Amino acid sequence: MSQKITAKAGNGKRPKHKKVDRLTRAERREHQLVRQAAWLDRWTTCARTFLETLLNGEVTEILGRPYGTWGDRAEPIGVQARYNRCGKTTRGWFRRNGTYGRTLVLEGIVVALRVPRLRCHCGATVDLSFSAFAPYARISPELEERLREGLALGLTLRQVGEMTAPTNAGPLAKSTINARGQEVSRLVNVLRQGALEQVPPVVLVDGIWGKTLVPTGAEFVDRPGRTRPRVRRQRIGLLVAYGVEPTTGEWWVLDWERATQEDQASWARLLARLRERGLQAERGFQLLVSDGSDGLKAALAEVDLGAGVKHQLCVFHRLRNIGKAVKGLREAAPDAKEKAEAKEARRARRRAVVSEAAAIYQAENRTEVVRRRDAFVAKWQEEEPEAVATLLRDFERTIAYLDVQEAAARRGEIWDAKYLRTTSRLERLNRTLRRMVRQVVVFHAEAGLDVRVYLTLMQAGAIRIARGAEWTQVIEDALAA
């Protein structure tokens, strides 16, 4: 018997087999496209067959008789269909009337269907709704979900159309995409008007800005000869309120208000709506944290949120203002080298002042905070009077969190100060909202702005949903309901 002998490399190891690539990258791509086209054609045929079978099955179920069988007009059984002319709803008057063609855009393919049609014996057509698609709908629910997901990611209408174009035989119209987004406005109203499911002990408020188009009252005729309303750009703000549960660190968006400026009236509208929805001291609300807007301060005096509610000024914004107030050394620096040294000295002075000011708020009790504050004032009063004045301005409102924290400790609860003294935890979400606003550039309606904000917040996980639920499915289920 012959024995198989395996060749070995010089080091005693089996030589590595080298695969021979018989196709170039271009050839492989060409073969892949051919197979993909064939697969897509088979999938389209399969989808068309399935949908037409489903539609014909529904018609047979409605008629209650097999294909080619006449109905009994005396049969008193009613169905979910109605004749346009005589108004009858009994299926005995139904008869088949061929089919009509329509297209349905699914996720990845476009299917040309033959939809069964019914007619009454009186000659009128029959209004009939199928389970596969809504009346006059040309887009499947799955694709509608993808379109709303693209808007939630901050894409423009044109970008969403381009994203879905390769698999949908061309880009969808911007009006089609926009209509799918505007359906979410119903959910926006539910979120902003319903009672709060959970009243948070702490609420952070902040504002971001964008642009929208508003009508001027004038009209003009465009190039195709259509009369259009003339619009102008207007700066518009979003005053956003976030709830915080300081024992767990959980936070979520409660509401937002559109505003042209951060004035008393705009903040009062937001606070009054939150109060009506349940944000009151009697239900556990204790602390409001903001960056120190004068309009908000006046609105808090107007809207009563309950006894004992504290207003905390954001410590981060206060430290930033202290840094801006630092003047540093003022000696003349005639040459470039001395100017650079003087600039670096000012930076070092600013870092030192801000660092010592920040240490004040790291103390764990009011006594230590006051001691560190007095030491800071004694050290920097002569050299940096403006920075000291900035620190002392409304100082009690920058340490309001201490009272709330101590009250929680008496109840046996541990509230971390990082959830109580600044609005900095919102910056990541605010960057997401600002990025969306910059990508859209300008909103054509305030309702469109609300929808975009809602979708962006849902995608970012800033709106409370059931644990483990998928945000896209939550939206689709809510719209279906």
C-alpha cells in the first residue's frame, strides 16, 4: 500500500495553502450585481404574489362565497364595506368587478399590484379597505417607519429621500416624506398636554435656538405662475424642561415651549403648563435649576409651583462668568514676547481664580461653603474685584441645592450634588438638538419644529418609554392606536 507523504517546510511546519483568486474585484462586483438583480426580481414576484393572494382572500372572505359564484341579494349579512350610490352594506349585493393597478413601495422593492375591485348590482363602486395598506397609500408601514427614523437622526427631507432612493426605484417626494413626519404631531400633543406620569423632584431648564419661516402677509407669483405667500426667517427658541430623579440619576424631557426670546411670558407659559400637568410642590417637586435668565426669575414670581420650591442657579455658568470677569495683570507689554508672556499670565490667573471658586461648591455643608467663600473674597478682592462681585451676586441662589440635599438626607435619601447644582448634564442632548437644527437650517412651520424635536428626543432616549422597548416601535404602535 502506498503511503501519502506530506511535504513540510524547513522549520518542520506544514506549508500554508495559498488560495488562488480567479476573479478580479470588478468581476466579483459584476457577478454580485447580476445575482442581486435576479434575487430582487424573484423577491418582487414573491411579494406581489403574496399580496395579491392576501387581497383576493380578503375579498372572498367579505363576499362569503367562492370565486365565480353569484350572491343572494336577500342575504341580510352586513360587512365592513359600503356602496357609494345606494348606501347598502349587505354582501349579497356585491359582485366582483375585475382589478385595478397600483404600486406599493415596500422596504427595498416597488411592487406593481392588481387590486381586486367590487361593484354593487346598482352599478356603483364599493368602498373597500384592505389590511395590506391604507386607502390611497403608496408606501408600506415598514418604509414609513424608516422615513421617520431618518428624520429622527437629523437628516433633511432631501437626505431621507436620497437614503431610500437606491431600493425604492428613485427618491420619494419631499412632500411624501414630510407627511409621514407630520403624523407624529399627534404624539407631540399627547406628550405635552397629558398629566405627568411621574413628578420629578428636580427640574432643569435650558434654551436652544434655531430659525423658522413665518408669513409676512404679502404674496408673490413664482416662476411656474403660482401665487405663494411671502415668508421671512425668524429666530425661534426652544425652552426645554427636563425632569431628574436624583436618587437614581434618571432624567427625561417633560416639555418644551417655542419662544422668540427668553422673556417672562414665554417662561410663564411653560411653567404654567407644567403646573397644570402636575409639577407642584405638593406632589414632590422641590428644586428648579437654570442658568439665571431674568425672564425665568420673573416667571417664577408669577407662576406658583408650591411652597418650599427652591431656585438653583447653575454653578457651571457662574464659574464661566467668573472666568470672564478676571482681568489679570495690566502691565504694558511693548514687544511680542512680553505680550505672549502677559497673555499666558492672564490665562494662569484665570485658571487659578476659577479653580478656587469651583472649590467653594465642592464643600459638603453650608458652614464649609461659607468659610471657603470668605477666604476667596479675602484673597482676590483687591486684585480681582469684578470676579469677586460676580461670585457674590445672588450667591445664596447658587447654593440652594444644599438645603434640598440636607432635607433629602433627613428622609434617608442620598441626592448627589451633580444632579442638583448645574444644567451641564444636558449639554450632550442639547448638542444633539443643535445639530438637528443646524442640519435643517430653517423650519417652514412651527409644527414641523415640534415634530423634529420629538423625534430627535425619542431617538436620543430622552423621552420615557417602557424599559427594553424600541423607540421606533413605540412610535408606530402609538400612531396605530
